[in-house]
Amino acid sequence: MLPTVNNNIVIALDAMGGDFAPLSVIQGADFFLGNLTNPDTKVFFHVYGDQKEISPLLSKYSRVRDNSELIHCSDNVLANDKPSFALRHRKDSSMKAAIVAVKEGKASGVVSSGNTGALMAISRFILGTLPNIYRPAIVSVCPTKTKSFALLDLGANVDCNADSLFQFALMGSIFARIALKVDNPEVALLNIGTEEVKGNDSVRGAFELLKNTPSINFKGYVEASKFLEGNVDVIVADGFVGNVMLKTAEATASTFIDLIKQEIFSSWITKVLVGMLLKSKLSKALMRFNPQIRSGAMFLGLNGIVIKSHGNSDAISFAHAIKFAVNAISENLNQKIISEVSHVE
């Protein structure tokens, strides 16, 4: 049964994590309550962090104040903390306290913009993995020119064997059903070619496992040059390759968007023409690649819902990360993974 306060889903917020915390966290919670909530799902926050910094913000943002409880923490995980240091020495950090709340059943999920490595290390140590899951993976939703797809792993596991890649595909397929609303997601392995003989031992081994698993709609290999075409719903890679792929795609998209804006605003003539003819269509197209609405990444496979928002998240980005957590909880994502993995095993 989900932890609730007055029948509300409880989300633990690491209020001290991120470049602009705690302001971005409190503003994000306020934006979520005012703009992104589902009328059928009520949310209550446990806010973990420095009371002296957070209390004045809660006084200003009354919606959050009236829908939250503040729990003081004397420490916080720094951006440059090594995961092992944060795990051993940040005993009273807001990050750890928020994760412990999930472990103890006081909250259904945690959202943090803090140190990614530390968040994964502490989460894995405290929560553990779901039954029969070897390793957790970081998954996020990415845009293409036609639709969105789920990409994992994004950095939790630099080296992966075939079994881990197989489980990533299985968890990614379940995730896509919920996050992308796709009944039978098409799954592909990222590789240097589409022929079965291409790739390293891990990728080829995962290919053999996946093509013999009827419950996964496996489509074979996909090359990095093709992923933006929107031909599949889930792309699976090890954490090193997935992270490089995501950051390259984000940087490329950002560069092209900046170039387009630069050309549009280079003269008053182009400003007028775009304003008259293309503004609505161009804005709609660029919105698909807006990082603010794609801030959340989930640590998939942990025994609890953990959402990582970008370290430089602003209020809108953090609000969407909260929405990500609420959707995963409402859809019983982890329970569905447990059931599916048990069936496949």
C-alpha cells in the first residue's frame, strides 16, 4: 500500500540538491501543485534540508507550505563529493534522509537534483534492487522527429554483460508502456551495425536472449545514426555508450536550436516573417526538444522510486521531475517490473 497523508501520495524532496537549491526545489514543487497535478491524484511533500534556508521559502510559497512537512537535515551532499564519501560521511544529508524515508515507508518516491553518483550509491545501498534484478539502470524519455523513446542505461553501469542488457530491455519495455503509453513497445539494442554478427560479446549475447523472449517486442539492432528517426520505442545500451549518446544528442539539438534562433533574430525582416508565418509551428517543433520538460531520469530497478533531475534544473524542470515520480508511483511501475521479471525467469 502506498504511503499517504490524508490519502495523498507522499514524495520526498531532497531540497538541498542541485545548482539552484533550495529555491528551485520549492519553486518546482509550487509549479507542480499549480500546473501539473492530476485532479484524481493528490500529492504531499516531505521536504528534507536546512530549516534556516527552507522556512523563509515556504512562507513565500504557501501552496507548498500547506502541502508539505519540513524535516531539518544538518548536512547535504556536494556536487563534487565522490559517491563513496557521500555514502560514508554524509550521514545527516538531505539526500540520504529522503531516500531513507522511502525505505521506511514514509514516502513513495524521492526526487533530487543532487550528485548523480552519490544518489545512485546511496539509493542502491539503502533501498537495494528489486527481486531478481542484477543492476539498476538510469532511464529517460528522449524526443525524435516523430515520437519519444526510452533510452537506458544512461550512466549507472559503464560495463554490462548480456544478462544485464537483457534485463534493461525488459525493464525498459515495461517503462515504455507506462511513460510512453505504448501497448507493445518496440525494443532495440544500440550497436555499430544492424547485422547479427556486429558488436561485442555482451551485445551479441543480449541479442540472442532477446530474440528468444516472446514477451519483448525485439526489433534487433539500431545504429546511432538512426535513433532520431523514431523507429523504436526503447533503445538499450551500456551506461558508457548510452550516456555519451544522450549528451551528444542534447548538445547537437541545443546547437541547432541556437543557430535557428540566431538566424531568425538576425534582422527585423526575418523576425516579422517568422512571426507571421512560422511562429506557432516552429515553437511546437522546438518544444519537443525542450530540456525543461524532460528533466527527470529514473533509477530503474531499485526497490523504490528514485528520480534524478538535472543538476541545473530550474523550477519548471524540477516540477516535471516530480510529475515523472508521481506517474511511476500511480502506475505501480515497480510492481509491474517484479511481475514481468518473475514471469520471464
